[in-house]
Amino acid sequence: MSPDTVSAQAKFKEKFELPFTLLADTDHAVAEQYGVWKEKMNYGKKYMGVERTTFLLDRDGRLMRVFEKVTPKGHAEEVASALVGR
């Protein structure tokens, strides 16, 4: 889920040929509920944005694990490993 627009999410999905729908949280309401809408800083400038985090839920919607301060490289493998080790 991202604060990007629905159309931006659709383009990302198409570009990377993802087999699932990406959700848009344009008003960042869900990000705020999950506590990941935070003040950030880049080149000395403060702004509000999403702290990249993965929430792994089971089939019943129960939280299994939280991956904080995620970087894309290698993260899919990290999540897959957590699922296998479950």
C-alpha cells in the first residue's frame, strides 16, 4: 500500500508485471493507523512520508511479523523465508 495515486499504482503493477493489485492510500489514513506516516528528512528538509515497512499477516488477518525500515534489495527473499519458516 502506498500514498501514490491509483493510476501510479496501476502503472507500477504493469511495469513490473505483478500478479496482484496494489492498494493506494492517497490520504495516508491507513499509514497513520499503522504508525508508519512519519516525519522524514532529506537533504536537511523535513517532510511527512511513509517509513517503508512490511506487515506480514496470516490468512485470518492476524499480524505475524513486522519488517521495519525496509530496503527493496533482498526484501522479497527475506519475506519468503519468513513464510517458509513459519
